[in-house]
Amino acid sequence: MKIVILVPDGVGIRNYLYSDLITELRKNGAEICLYHKVSDVAIKEIEKVHKIKIEHKEIADLKEGFYLKLLRESAAYARLIYFKNVLKNKTILDFWGKNPKYLKLKVFYFFCKIFGTFFSKSYNRLRRYEIKYENKIKRTSAYKKVKQDLKVSQPDFILNLHQRSLITTPVILAAQELKIKNSTIIFSWDNIPKGRLICRPDMYFVWSDLMKIELCLLYKEISPKNVYIVGSPQFEFYKKKELQLTKEAFFKKYNLDIHKKTICFSGDDKLTSPHDQVFFEDLCSSLQKFPESERPQIIFRRCPVDFSDRYDAVLEKYKNDIAIINPDWRVEKPSQEADFTMIYPTYNDLSLLVNTCLHSDVVVNLGSTMAHDFAIYDKPCLYLNYNPKKDMNWSVERIYQFEHFKSMENLNAVGWITNPTDFYPLLKKALTTPDLIGTDRKLWLKRIIQHPLEKNSINLANLILEKCTSAS
């Protein structure tokens, strides 16, 4: 049997293509082909990890044109309005995120909002325009190209690694016309309310019961029988002994003091946390309150897409307390405004992340999944929960009103730093009595992701193999 994996960008490489998914599929006789939009260097890194040559082909570019893009963006805005009303959560509209600099684009997105508001008045109307978009895609040269590719390669199953990707839409639509079984991953725990499910594949693979319920609630046309809970392989790496260094080896490599407690500061991207450097400064400043003999050290890990110099002054000022361990991600297209579509992680970054979590005592960040990464090792997380600067366009209150944080309800999942003065007492508590901070962190992890974590790749592979052999 032949399985095509759609790789529209670099983010799915770590979570899926470095995992045991390919190994498990090949072990059961499957032939793998990557249909991708990443560099040859990234493909070689995947082949190096699995010690095999992998068939691969570049996905055709999709040129939407004005009308297609207007349909897509208008429908996306309509989805956000609809989700906001269903979930009774105004922050859903924050995911629109369109603030163009140029007049032409301002006018374009103004009309997208006008049409989107009109579409949102009726769910049937919204679906009608989404289907109209799909039908228009079928007239594009990209659709004709991928349809011909699929006729030649004749795969038994197609797995899309990211539900939002525009360039995978023609592939899924062509697969459906050719009666090829197809599916998409819902990539992350916060993705569903963002309204960017481009088309409707045959099957959906989600992390948890929570995600399945949310997906079927927000997309009426999706049947629960077509949504499968498979977890996500991204957490299984923490269970792999071969990625783990001893504390002594890891600390020696990065010039850390084996006798000191260790705090990981995990940076966010500039959109999520525009004043992250102020949070970092407050953290570093608070360490000075510890007696020098008891002062913790900091591992600083920036967000992989943040290439800014905004932390530089703090890193220099407190350099004696900080070890910089940057993510080992490679840039596909160098840019100061790089995003996750332009970069990919090396396999080495898995080891960096695993050992950072394994050998740090607590993580500090603004609402990231690092809370879950640390929970795997039963270690506490402190979420930043105050406004470091006055900002008319951003507030921390808005961040924690996002829908995915409702999964924390009735749980003591993390500690909360609600003021710069909270750093010292909460860090001291987390470092000396970690079991008293975020006592329900493992319960939260179980709500978010299917357990056992180390079985997620195997379960996904088995499900794909089962679907390949079952009758349509």
C-alpha cells in the first residue's frame, strides 16, 4: 500500500516525520511518499533520522487570484463570527489578525469583513460559499496538476499534516474526486476555534475528547464518526531514553552549574507576547533577591520564529545568571518576519528540548504548551499573568480568555504570576516545594492529550493502516 503525507511547511516535521509514525507504517509494508513544500535539506534531515531514502515530490503552487482569496477570507471571517456566537467568547475575533499596512489591502480586508458578516447570518449560507470556494479551486491549474499526480502515483491514503494549509486544498479535493481515502491532522490544541479549516477531508485526527467535541460543535457538517482521537506524537519524544543526556553532561555542555536550581524561560512569538522582553527582565531582576549562594540560574529558550534583538539588553545585563540554549531550527527563507511556514526543526532540537525540560526545575512563560511538556516530567509551570506595559492593542487578560484555556477549568494546573513582585515567592515555592504548584498539572495534560503518550505514533499508524485495508 502507498501512503502520501502532505507536508505543507516545516512545523509538522518534528511532531510527525521525526516520530515513529514512518517507522510503524513501513514496518507494516507501507510505501511512503512525501508531497511537500519544504527544502531538499529538510527532506534529507528526515531521511537521515530514519536511515532511508524517501520518495518525495513538491506540491504545486496554488494561485488563488482576487475572487478566490476574497471568498476564502470572507468565509474565514464568517467562521470566526459564528464561533464567537456559539462559544460566547469575543476573543475568537482576535484570530482574524488582519492589520495590513497598505491601502489596497486595507480595502480588500474591509470588504472581506463585510461579506463575512453577511455569510455568518446563516450557517447554510456560510457552507454554500465554502463549497463554492472548493468548486472554484477545482478549476485551477494547481488542482489539475495534483489530480494528474495522484492518478500516476495511485496512493491508498493521504495524510495532511496541517489543517490550515492553503496549498493542500487541491490535493484533498482531487483525492476525494478520485476516491482516495484522505485525512487531516488538527495540528495543535488551540487550532479549531481559529476558523482555518480550509476544506473537508474524509477523516480528522485530533488530540483528545475535548478537541473532538469542539470540532463537531463548530463544524455541523462534520460527523463524529469521522473524527478520531489519536493524540499527537510531539509528546512521545520525552519518553525516549536515547534523547536524554545525564544532568552532568547537559549542564557541562551549556556551562550550567550542577549545584544550582534551574529555571527555564520559554519565549513567545512577538504577536502573542509583544512585551516578552519585559517579562524576562522582571524574572531576571527577581533572582537578585535570592542569596547569592541560593540564586537559581536561567535557561533561556527563545521562540523558534523570533529572530529579533529584543532580549539582547537583558541577556547582556544578567549574563552571569543565564545560559542561552536557542532552538535548533533552520530557516528556509531568511527574514526578520519569519513564521512557522519558513522554518523547520533539526532532529537535534528534540534533544535540546527534552533535556531542557528534564533538567530544569520549573518553566516560566506566557500560556504556551511548555506547561504540558514540563508536566510530562511532573514539573511545575508558572504562567505570566500581568500587563508589563500599557498597550491599547494587547492585554494579558485577553490571552487567557482564549478558548483553549477553558480546558483548565476547575483545575489547579499552573502557578500564576500576577505581578512582578510574585516572581520571588512563587519561584522559591516552585523550587523548594514543586508539588504545591499546579497540583493538577497531570490531570490537565490528560484532558489535553490522549494517553499513553508513547503510543500516539503507533495508534495513528495502526489507524491509517486499518483505513487503507477497510472497504470504502
